[in-house]
Amino acid sequence: MTKAPTKPPRKPARDGAHRYDSITIDVRETVALVTLARPSLRNAFDATLVRELTQALAALDGDAGVRAVVLLAEGESFCAGDESTWIEEMAGYDDERNLADAKELAWMLRTLYLLGKPTIARLHGAVHGSGMGLVACCDIAFAEHNATFSLPETKLGLVPAAIAPYVVEAIGARQARRYFISAEEFTAAEAFRIGLVHDICPLEELDGRINELLGTLLVAGPRAQAEAKALVRAVSARPLDNAVIADTAARIARVRGSAEGKEGISAFLDKRTPSWVPDALRDP
């Protein structure tokens, strides 16, 4: 993939809002709304979208003022997969360029998956192909009842390789085998059943559900949340042996001794609100 020069975001439309070519970033209080902004193309992936998401997510991960990230989309669909013109371009790539292109997509997904802050996917309409990879990389996913899901790659003679580690972790190998090879479309109810999404509701209730969840997330310690995400990655699919026991003991000892851990315990004992809780969520 030929890398275009990095461009600064366009002038914000309002405080905290920034627009790139394919996404917008809007930081409200301590929550970053990352919006896929290609509605005429149903937010399908292309090289620019991949690059801009990577840049934006990395910047948000390093921003201490951001406590959580919500991934959402403009228009009728969350993400319809890969843009047809991009697929056509890739068909003409040589092996070297194909590999470079695939690595950029894989790096973007890894950046989202390893983000040190809680991530929430807000899903509506079509959630297909690479869009399902975004969902699987997020910590939490809420979908509207009428959302549809699919992994259509095998219909094109391809495989969903870059997103596979995250989708398999989210839904398990058994379900992945079915949907990877069949490329069939399935409903939000099925996505909930197999563990891809955590909650489904009518579209008009979706933002309220997410706001309620954000209120819960923002009262927890930000460093503890990052440690908790790392903990899940460290212990999942590992045998309960002495190495795991030693690792988990070392982790809790380290967190207890951290400044945030000491503040949390002190606040609990003093029956006060910890210092990290935003003003808007503090008791009057």
C-alpha cells in the first residue's frame, strides 16, 4: 500500500470535534466518539479509513484526558465490509503490496484491541466483513435489533484472515468455523447468542443504554481498567498452572501498591469518591 502523507485533521466544527477524511473524533467530557464517516459507501473500508483509524486510536490511547472510546458510524450502516473499488485495486497488487496492505489492516485492529481504555461498539444496520473485526476488537458491543452480521470473504474466494484472531476469541472456534465458511448473514439475536455482542435493543434505546454503561465505566479506576484488560489477555486460554498463579499474584500486588490502588482503597475506607471520578458523576 502506498502511504499518503499524514494530514492534520480539518478545523473542528465545535470544541473537541475533529474531522479527518473518513472519520470524525469528538471528545465529550472524557469520552471520545470515533465515528466512521463514509455514509454514502456504508462506511466500507479503504486504505484511508484504515490509516486514519490507526492514527486516531493511537492518539486517543495516549491522551490522559480520554477515559473511554465509543466506535460508531454515520448513515444507514455501521460498516459494510471492504469498499468494492478497494477490493478491485487489491486484485491487481503484487505479493509484496498485498502483504503490506494486509499488515496495515492487521496493525489497525491490533491498535484497537490493545487500547488501554474501555472501548464500546455502537452497531446498527450492516456489520459485515472487516466491520465485524472492529466489533470483536472492542471490549463491549451493543447492537440495535435490526442489525445484520456476516463474514462474506469466502464468497469472493478469500478468507477473513486479519480479523480472525479477534473474531475467534469473541465467538469461539466452533461458531467461527460455521460463519467463516458459510459467509451467511445472521441477525443481531444470533450475534448476541454466540457472544459477539453483549446487548441488543431497539435503535431508539441504543444511545441510552450506552450512556448508562459509560456512567458505570467512568467511576472505575482508569489504570485498573487497563490492567484488567491486560489480565484477561494474560490468562485466557492458559492452563491454571503455577506460572499463571504467580503471574496473577504479582499483578494484584503491583496494582495494590500503585498510586491509583492506594487512592481507591483510601477512598473506600474514608467513604468518599475517588479522585478519578469525573465531576459530573460525583455525589452533590
